[in-house]
Amino acid sequence: MQEVRSGPGRPKDPVVAEAIRKAALRLVRERGYRNVSIGAIAQAAGVARQTLYNRWHAKADLILDAVFEETGRRADDQLPLETGDASRDRLERLLIGVFNHLRADGDTLRALIAAAQEDSEFREAFRERFVAPRETIVTDILAEALRRGELSREADPDTLSTMIHGAFWYRLLNGRELDHELARSIARSVFP
């Protein structure tokens, strides 16, 4: 697949973009987000700094892209959810997938959350690309559970989704374990 040319000059090479993402993620995992510069990423990828800036607005955008590319864990690539499954099972399986991802790249994601606090443009991109799709998936599972009578009629899927996300973001930000037992515990709490 070839990248589309966005203006004058040569088209962007997807092989170069992949090399940059891999170098960026490797360096961040080895050294930590704050200890990796755009210059170090460019050097490790064997490209000029401008090549990175031609593709990504800032280091945080590049690292977020690299996390998605390397792990293959975009929100639409989460564990497949069978519509016939009980909503409790669907929620638990989804959370296990999300927690596996967060455990693998927790330090990197904590750094991206910090970067989002300092850069409003990146905050919006992080919310749109990472947070909102996961919120939508959880809220949709809960809304379907409400329609199927698996939740109390008084339950509010949006509020429950916020509470679920609050539980695991809190744990992630405080360096606490995100394991399968937590996924089961959350699912049991939502669907007693």
C-alpha cells in the first residue's frame, strides 16, 4: 500500500514510516518516553528529523501511532465479541484484551496521558483515537445489555461506562495491576 501524496515532492514511503514507528517504540520502551528525543528516533530509524515532522505533529502523535501499529490493538481490532454471548462475558473479554494492551505498554500510555495534559491538540487526538473508541465499545455493550434485560431498567450505560473506565485508568495511572481478575471483578460488579 502506498501513501497518498499530499503536496509537491515525493510520496511518503510506508516502509520508512514503519521503520520510524518501530524505532520510536523500541527507544521509548528501552529509555522511557521523556528520555527519547525526535533526533534520537530519527537517528535510530536512519532518517532526517524533518521526515518525522512531515508525518507527525509531535513526538506524542508518533508514539501513539507506533503503539497502535506495533500491537495491532486499535479499538476496532479488539477481541471479537459474539452478539449472542451474555453481556457480562462480552464485557469481561473486552476488558481482558484492553488490560493486556495496557500491561504491555502501560509506561508508554502513562507518558502519553501526561503529554495530553500539556498539549491540547494531542489531547484531542488521544481522546479521539484511543479513549473514545473504547468508551463507545463498552457503552454499546451496556446499552445492548439494557435492551436485553441484563441490567436494571434504571441503569445508565454512559455512567456505567465512565465508572468502568475510571476503575482501570485509576489503576493504570497509579501503577496497580490490570489483570484478568480485575476484568472479572468489574464484569461481576456491573452484572451481579
